[in-house]
Amino acid sequence: MKPVFVSCAITGGMSVPSQSEAIPVTPEQIVQSAVDASEAGAAIVHIHVREPSTGKPSADLGLFREVLAGIGERCDAIVQPTTGGGVGMTIDERARVVTECRPEMATFNCGSFNFAIFKVRHRPEMAPWEVAYLEGTRDYVFRNTFGDMERLSELFREAGTKPEYEVYDVGHLYNLAHLADAELVDFPIHVQFVLGVLGANAATLEQLVHMHRTATSLFGDRFTWCTAGVGYPAEFHLAAAALTMGGHVRVGLEDNLRVESDRRAASNAELVEKALALARLLDRLPAGAGEARELLGLR
């Protein structure tokens, strides 16, 4: 049975807390949710942070330090912060969590695109800032220029941090190939196909196969890969596809709030448990954090 590791995206930066009571907000909640996901079998915990008093997505380095240290003290999971940053931040500011905290792994976004969440249904319990935040994404472009990516490549290398290359559309793979041609990429690489964001590629089996085929044509066998489906049932449909295709799986409240069509997830751990149940049904052997480190070639 081929080993598979599960990554769990704990809280995200493009959702608002009123969408689900399960979304962790404070550093203590994020740490506890990550530890619980690790105990449920997640080998990687992907980390964003939020303002503790409001729940607004944040890129505060102090919050990152607190959360990363708290998780590291309590479990062995690979702690993987985002470099997505915040609106208006320079790439050096976005990368401070890498240059200052030097995690063993962090996410690396491979291209600019419209990132829209305005279709999320407004709820009576939403704070005014949450409604404005959702609606504001009608005009939001997630900026990741070639200059940004080239600079980020240098900063990752200096920190000794392995990138998880986030590709939201097929063109992002060609951007990554450009970085490889410029000798800014260290093989073997780890690629994550993020499908289902409005403004990027769709969360369908056909598009996952297309993305995987394209990556194979560009990088041969010099990459490991994972898939993240945004929304329900995309999260688990793409997880099942990745399991049958030999890839790895990401779940978590950042991407999807439901564990069944008629039931919201009570926790990140519950989403991890379902993903691992799928893995066992499809004859994939769940890998812990130590084996995941070996598969990824982490230091």
C-alpha cells in the first residue's frame, strides 16, 4: 500500500468566522485545533492567523510566532505557515514568517489571479466587517508577479524552508516551470493543486487530471503532489481522486465547512478522520509526520 499523508488547513485567510462556529480564531484555538488534527492523523497543519478580538484574517508576525511555537511544543506535525500575507503587503513583508521563523515548510503561490468569495451567503449573525470583506473580493486580485516569485524563491532558499507550490490554474504550472528554468527551484518539489476558487480552475476530476498531466509533462517524476478541493463535496471528491492517482490529500476548515452534505464539520479533526477513512478504503497507508518528512525530503 502506497503511503499517503494528510494536510489540514486549520483556519484560512479568505473566510469569516460567522460562516461556522468551528473556525478557530484566537491563537489558543488555532493551536488546539491543529493539535487535535494532528492527533486525528494529519501530518501537516497549514496555518493562517486571525485578530483574536475580531476574527479578521491577519499577517501579524507576533501571532504567527505564538501559534507556530504553540503547535511545535505540543505535537510532531509539520507546521506549514502561509506566505499569502495581506492586502498591500510587499513580498518581503509576506515572507517574514519564513525569514524570521524559518519553518521547515511554507506555502508559495505560483501566480496572480482573481480570488473571489463574494458568493458566500450573508448571514444575519455576520458582523458588518464580514459582509464588507466578502463583498470586497469582487475587486480583489491576489498578486503574485514574476518579480514576487523570484524574490520569494531567494528568501525560501536563504531560510532553508521547503516550498509547497500552490497552483490554482494550469498557467501557474508554467510559471513554476519558468522559475525552474531560471534555477530558482530545488528538485524534487512538492506541488499542491488548489481547485474550486472562483477566479481560478474548477474542482472537477477532469481538471485535476489535466493539471496532474501538465505537471508530469513539465517536471517528470521530480515532484510529489497533493490536492485541495474548495467546498463540499469537492474536498472529498478530489481527495478520493488523489488517493486513486497516487497523490496526497488536504482537507480543513479553510477549504470546506461540511463533513456530510447535510452536516457541518464540528472540527478540523473530523475532516481529517474522514479523509483517512477514505484512504484506508482505497488501500492507501496513512503516513505520520515522520514519514511525511521523508517523502518530502525535509531537513
